[in-house]
Amino acid sequence: VGGAKSAGPGGQGLQWPLFKWCQTEDDKYFARLARNKAGKTMISVYDTKDMSLLDKKSIQMENVVDFNWSPKEAIMCVYQ
């Protein structure tokens, strides 16, 4: 029986939850952790207004394990 644990970008497969919402007053952003075609980790942040990728590009970072949003502001903490 599977559970909420799947290997994320640090391993193989998908990370649960697939999207993480920035739960501020306006709920303006959500993001997901993925890998690009070269296998490097990246965080894609989307704007809820039109569900588009923020600034039309993902944030490329080395060896990202996970990330979380601040509970009060649109600030992200990334774990490498």
C-alpha cells in the first residue's frame, strides 16, 4: 500500500503534495518542485490570478530536497 511518501527530486518520482500553496491573505502563489530535462532541480512558482508560471521561468537550484512557504508572507524556504 502506497502512502504520501514518494521519492521527490532528490530521488526519483513525484513528491507529495505535488503543489504547495502560499497561504497568505490573498493566496496569490503556489509552487512545485521538479527536475528539468538535464536532471537539475527547479522550483516552478505559479500566479493564481491566471495560473501562469511566474516571470515565465522556473527557479533553477542545485540539490533541492524540499521547500516550504512562510505561513504569513510570500517567502519561500528551500532545503538543500
